[in-house]
Amino acid sequence: MHAVDREVISQILAWLRSGSRCWLATVAATWGSSPRPVGSLLGCNSDGVLVGSLSGGCVEDDLQEKLLNGELAADHAQLFRYGVTTEETEKFGLPCGGHLDIIIEPQKVNNQTIDQFEQLYQALHERRWMLRTVDLNSDAVALTSASEPAPLNWSADTQLLKHTYGPSFHLFIIGAGMVSHYLADMAKMLDYQVTVCDPREDLLEQFPVDGVTKVCDMPDDAVRAFADDYATAIVAMTHDPRIDDMGLMEALNTRAFYVGAMGSSRTSASRRERLLTLGLSAQALSRLHAPIGLPIGSKTPPEIAIAVLAEITAKRKTENSETSALANADGKNPALA
């Protein structure tokens, strides 16, 4: 999940606790270019306060007006499509031929609804996955634990929305050096939660980036404790094999979607030989991105940070596309493993 979507869940919970009537809107499907992906969330309360985004500003004002006027989802969950006509497409700035399907749910202020959003909020805080199933025929909502991420699934035939909520993307950095400084700063701009791990207490204390979690521990222990999930990218940035290798031995056997290590081609080749000697399997080692980052000719710490984040972003997008394609092909929700 992105930070803006977590904010929607938090705000809806706050509205419900205060007794305020509100709606949750979810992007169920898109055709053509879309500024926000499927699964994006928006909340609106009876005072017209909006949180989140469905289209980057294209349809939010119109949706707000329809909700407050009672034209949409007044009492029951409802699917609504923007972009049915050419006039709508032009009016809302949607791409040519583009459609945007939105499921809007009025949230009842009762103990059951509040309890469900509390469970969802707590799960996200603890980096756990939850499957939320909405039946538009009956307005029934079920919340169950999920073991792994999955693409949103909307069935027009059964009128069932299955949406797996998960933690925000997390960048776990081994080493508190100069490149890590720029990497952490840029990753925060890209909506990552950032953890910096370094057993060298003096370097960690001097790390200048605010808003990151600092862990003074050996990297293998820290990876086990903080970085073993599908939404995490792990990067080893110290250039010290005594530190990096320990972290990589653990990281390459986690569920992290990306593992990379800084170093030249020669250094990376030596590292691979060393890790195999230490007992890491060839299959696990095949996951390692080293030399780290896209080959953009980067030399300076900021350039290296850009290259690393570009490669992590490409990995995220590729896996999301492949997973969505598989889901569309066979109706299943495969993991982003």
C-alpha cells in the first residue's frame, strides 16, 4: 500500500469512532492510462472532507458532489463507472477511451464496522496482510488474514470485491554511509518506510536523515526481525564483507522482493563465490542484484542512489504486471513472490 491509502484507512476509522457518516471508494478497474492504480482508495465524510485519491483529481470533485447529494451509494455499496461517454471522458480528463470503475461503500457507524477497520489498521501497522471481501449483493463485508499479497479481484458476475491490504513498501538498508544517506532520503520521497541497520553505533548516530528507523544490530539478526516480507527491498551498502555478507546470507532466503549489494563487477563476482562457499544455495544467490542499480554510469553517491531506486522500482513494476496478467488469465490471485 501507498502512504495515501494507509491514511484513508486511518481517517475512516477516526470518522467512524467520532460517529461521522462516511464512504470508502476503491478503484476496481481501469482502461487506458490511469494516474492511480487499481486498488487505490478514497474516503469522504458527510461534511465533504476527502482523503486519498482515485484519479489524481479527475473525478474526485464530481464523486464528492454525487455522494453528498445522495446520488451514489446512499444506503448500499455500488459500482459506478466514469468515462461511459465521450463527453464524460473529456469532462474528467480521462485518456481517450478510458474508463474508471469505482466501488463505493457507505460505512455504517456501528461496532462491527469500527472493529473491522481497527483490525485492518492494526494489521497494516504490524506489516501483516489482510483480505477484505465485499459482497455488493448483500453489503456483507468479511475480513480474514492473508499469507501473501495478491492483486485486487473484482467479479461483475458475482458482485464480489476481494482486496488484499498489505503494508507499505519498505527499504531496508545495511550500512549508514554516504550512499545510504542519499538512498534513504530519496526513498522517503518515493513513499518507502526506511530502516537503516549498522552495527557501528557511531556511524548510525551520525546518520543525518530524519524519519527513518535506526537499528544498531548485526544485519542478519535485523533482517530476520524487520525485513522478511513481500513488500521489502533489502540493500547491502557498506562495502565491508564482514557486515554485508552476514546480511545477504539472511536476506536472500527471505520473502523480500528485491535484494541488492553495492560493488563493482569484480567485487560482486568475488562476493558470489564467497557466499557459495559459506553455504548459500545457487538458487538463493540467483536473486542477488549485484552490481546494484541500473547501469546509468553512476559514480557519485546521489547518482548511485538514483540507479538503485530505479532498479527497485522496475522490479516492483515488473512483478506487479506479471502478477496481474496471471490473475487476469486464470482468475487466481498469485503471490508477488
